[in-house]
Amino acid sequence: MFAGGESEARFDKELSLQEKFFHIQEEGLKKFQLSLESTNLVFNGIKWINATGYTEFTIYINDPPENGTCSIATQNDAGNWVDTNAGDALIQEFRLECDGDWVDPNQHKIIKFNFKSKLLFM
């Protein structure tokens, strides 16, 4: 299996799973066992030998945090921050805030928040 359907990917030294991989799995499946076995025919100067390697690891999918809220605000003409759900990218300044009520249902300590943005075409 080659990443992105490109045969050149077989020379990559990284493995990545696309997000859609997790959406095609059974609902509630939170544990994946990945294994890789590699064989390479190598000439050592005297004879051809098979060099092999094997690795495996387990990935656990964490549940998303819950119970908290986040808000986004922009400045109005008076310079006050007001909650909003829209604005002008690259023109307005935005302030993102999340409260401290977020909890991890898997009992992990939440140490940071990450924000992602999407490019939307209108």
C-alpha cells in the first residue's frame, strides 16, 4: 500500500494515517494494532541474503474533551471585545478563549488547547 497512491512513497521513512481511516472503523473502536514487516534482498559482497525487520505498535484513540466552552471575539469600533461568530480574516484581530471546565473522559490531564481553522470559500 502506497501513501496517496504514489509509488514513490515506498521510499518514505514516515507513516501517516489519513483522518478518513478512523471514520471507516467500527463505532467505538479505540485501539489499533499496527505491524510492519520488511524484507530486502541484499548482496553482502559474497552472497545474496534476505535482510528482514519487523515492528508493531498500538495506537489508542482518546475521546474528545467535554463540558467546556470556547468563545471568539473581535474588537468593535470603541475598542471593546465583543463575542462574534464571523469576521474579516487578515483584517480583524480575533481573541479566542476557553474556560477551565474542560475535562478528559479518559482521565488525562488537559495541558493545552489547539485551534484549527478551515479555509471556506463563499
